[in-house]
Amino acid sequence: MYICLCNGVTEREIRSCCAEEGACTMRDLEHCLGVGANCGKCRPAAKEILKESRSLNDSRSESRTILAGASA
Ligand code: FES
């Protein structure tokens, strides 16, 4: 689904930018993909995706920490 119509950015591209390039702020998304840089109507939806991606990344890193601790 398109999130930023001005720049043709999809939800998948935003999630990928968070997971693979470590974007964790709206400024990062704006820099990487141009999200929110024009009219700004996409900013609330992009922030929500960013928040979801951050919590997913946090839980993955927690799991890695727990697994690393279990093998030590
Ligand atoms: S819809 Fe994203 S800047 Fe306009």
C-alpha cells in the first residue's frame, strides 16, 4: 500500500528502510525515501509504521541477547 503518494513510497519500502538501513526517526525516513518531505500528509501513517518497526526490531534484539546469554 502506498503511504507517501507525493514520492510513491510504499509501506514495504518504509519497513525495509527501518530493518535494513536502521532508520528509526522520521528524519531518517525523509532522508532515505523522501517520506513527508512534500505535503506531509503521510507523516502520521509513516510514524505509525516506524513505531511498529522499532518495537519489532527491539524484540528481535532482545531475543538475540537472551539467546546469546543462554549459550555463554
Ligand atoms: S504524501 Fe508524503 S509528502 Fe505528500
